[in-house]
Amino acid sequence: MKKTITTLIAIVALSFSSSTVFAASTKCTVSSVDKGTIILDCGSKSSKFSVGQDVKIKSAKKKAIEGC
């Protein structure tokens, strides 16, 4: 009985995890900014995104400058 319940729980957990959506990611450059609207240029990789899709933007990390 315990193995059956564990198996059922594993099946339910896998069914929920398989329904998650994987986000598209690519590197883009900012073309223009206008009062809360940002235009991104992603080149040929723009087909990964659809109109109205939410995106998460991370700024590029600045490298540390070595030296005196």
C-alpha cells in the first residue's frame, strides 16, 4: 500500500512539473527608450518571443578593472 501511494504521488508531481513553461532567452540590445517603453533589437532570434509576452531583463555585468 505504501509503495502504491508513493508511486501515485510521484506521478502527480511529474505531471505538474511537466506543464511548466520554459522561457526563451537571448541577448538583445536596447534600440530606444520612450516614456516607459523599451525597444529591443534581438536580430534573427526575435522569433523566440511573441507579442505581449512578459520578459525579464538583466543588465550586463560590469567587469572589474585590474591595476593600480
